[in-house]
Amino acid sequence: MVRRAPTWTDDDRARPKCAPGQTARGGAAIQLTRLRSVEEEGRQDMASKNHNSIGVIGMDEFNSRYLLKDLRDTDDIEFHTLLDREEISIVDSGFPFEERLNTALKRARDVDGGIDGVVTHWDFPSTMITPLLADELGTPYATPEAVMKCEHKLWSRQEEKKVTKTPGFCGFHPFSDDPLAEIDLDYPFWVKPVVGHSSMLGFEIRSGEDFDAALAEIREHIRELTRPFRYALEHIPLPEKLAEQGATLCIAEEIISREDQFTLEGYAHDGQVEIYGVIDSIREPNGHTFSHYQYPTQADQAVVARMEDITRKVITQFGYTDSPFNIEFFYNPETDHLHLLEINSRVSQSHSDLFLKVDGQPNQQIAVDLALGRTPRWRRGAGAFDMAAKFFLRCHEDARVEAVPTEAMLQRLEQEMPDVRVDIGVEPGQRLSELHEQESYSYEIADLFIGGRDAKELEEKYEACNRILQFEFSPA
């Protein structure tokens, strides 16, 4: 069967896009399918609307266009870029949240026939712009209040505690006279802002000296870090006490033993909470850095059932509906302890190609169905592979990029392993420490999406990719 590509409209082509073979982050990509323009397909008659229009927050080539073409039942859907990937990137504290929200709203209202639904697969600010936009447009989505319960770390824990066991936690204000006196946890514990991004200003505290050092950093930078959140915090009804304490409030939290980590992808619709996939998040020996994500999970099904039960209780408690989510857990097999880490109010773009390889559709299928008010119909095992993984290529020290894989290397890789997708995130001349959205322990230089029969074949393909794809670095 020949599948017709989704229609891409004039508002999409009007804004600058990446050059052919380039990702939104400037790197090379392979296996990108070129989507035909409206002129090439024949312009549809817009006088009578016989299609559905989906607005995309954070459209990019690698994660959006490539995957949206693989959705089912898209002949009657037009996708419109309301904000592209660059427009929702936080590169400093000056992110113009209200301006971006108004830009998306104007573009949505300029669409002939209107927008029927909105989707995103990116983290904040997309996760807050999308529900506020949907609320204004009157399209299906979780309420801004329910989404903020996922974003606001202290509010989230307070709601979770009503239906399940949580780590010990408490709020404290970094600008009070004695912030440490407000914390009733024993050492060690973590501290971090209640709103933030990229794990910034998070510290492990093992002594009063650690706390004093962390407090100095938090006081210096927290106003900048939390500035992009203030519009959302001011326009969403928070509990009175949380509203009074503002964006610079922090949370202290008992340290969760970092054992096995899992992510459940699911959605809420028509009073039901459904889980359609569980992913293993596998770390490097340092215990912090992700090595790769692997689907489907190898976890014991009894543990999966417990995670699903907690998920349904928490999502229902949040009043979260008509939207996708992913929720992360830690599990310690020695103690049998299960801890909820956090909830993200979106599908994960890191998992999309894994679902495509194993189940025959990306998780954007769930987001689009829900945005149109449809009940998702997920097909398990309809893909070409039994297992899939996203591997991270990393450098663990700062350096300057001298060379990235050549076109010849990419072509060789495509010939030998056509299922592998490569997203290169660096360019010659870049300094790794200047990359945005990086963790504290390493620099992510490329991502590999690989399918195989089992975990052993995934590892073998990963090693083969490493041999083919050559980077060159010099001391920073």
C-alpha cells in the first residue's frame, strides 16, 4: 500500500527551515524522507473544510516531519507549524514566553478553517505553551492546571502523596533568613528549584557546608532560571501558599537509590488511563549518565503492573486527561522498593523511533489522535524489529569539535544498516561546553536509533556504528 504523506501548508514553508540533510541542531541526518509541498501534491479546496488541522509546537525535521509521515489515517490531516524547534529553545533566561504564546495563537488563528488540535513532544516551555494555547482555542488537551501539577515539583509531590508513597520532601525558600531550618530531612538529600529545566541548580547535600555552597549558587542564579516560568505561574491557579511563595521556591527531597529506571508512556482519555509502552533507561557506570533507552522493557511483569497501578492513581489524582504523558520510576530489586521520579506531560521524542521500529507507529500517533478527540488505537508488535534502542554518543570532557562524520561515512552506514537513524548534534568549530541542554557529567554529540532481534544485536550494531562514524576533537 502506498501511503500519502501529510500535507504541509504555506505557514510551514514561510519560516526558515534547516538546509537539506541538516537537523534543527545543525547536524547531519540520514534517512530523512523528503515531504512533498502543497504545490507538488495539488492545493486542496479550502472553501469547504474536509480535513483536520493539527498545530505543532516545536516542529523540526528529525523528530517531527520524519515521524509524522508514518502516522495512520493522515489523509485528512494538515500539520501546521505554530512554533518551530528554534522558537521554543531556551538558550538564556530571556525566553519570551508570552510573546511565543501569542505568536502561536496568531498563527493558529490565521489557518483557514481553524486549528482542530495541538501537539508537542518537547519539554518546557512547550509543555506549558501547548495547554494554554489549547485552552484559548478550545481544542482537546489537559488543563493548564493539570499540566502545571506535572511541572511544579513541590505541587506534584503534594498531589502524589495523596494516593501513593513518595520520597520524603519539603519546600524551603532560598531567600528566607534560615532556609536550612525549613528542611526536616536527614542528610543526604537533594535540593532544586520547584520549576526549572535541564536539571539546573540541582545539588546533592551531605552536610551544612554543602548546603551553604549550594544556597549561594541558587541565590545567584534562580531568578534567571525561573524567569521563563513566571507567566505560566501567574496565569494558572496554584494553591494559595504555593502562589504566595512564587517562582523562586525550592524543594528538598530524600535521595532515591538509583537502581533500575523505567519510563511508562501512556495517555488519559474518557476517564481511562492507558499504558502502551514501557522503556528501560540504562545508565553508564557513573550512575548518572544515560547510556541508552531500550524498548520493550525487560522488567518483571509484576513490577510493571505495580508501576501501572501507581500511574493510574496519580494521573487521575492530577485531573489529567485528553493528553499523552510519560512517567519515570526507579526500582531497587534488592529492596523491592519502587519510587516515582517525575511525570512529563507529553510523549517523549526520544522514544518515538523506538515505537516505530517495534510497534510500527511512533508515539506521535497517540498525541495526534487525542488532539482530534479520538480514542487511540495502538498496535503492538506491528513494526519490523523485536527490540529497538536509542544510544547516546558522548564526550566526557570539554573539547573543540574539529570534524564530524563525512557524507561518505553516513552513506556507508546507511548501506550496511539501513534501519539506523543518526542525529548528529555538533558541528566543526563548536566547543562542547557551549552546547545547550546538556547534563552535568558529559556532552551529547550524537544519537543513534537502532533496531534488532534482541539486546545483543543492538549492542553489536552500536559498536559497528562507532567504528564507522568518526569524530575529531582538539583540547578546548
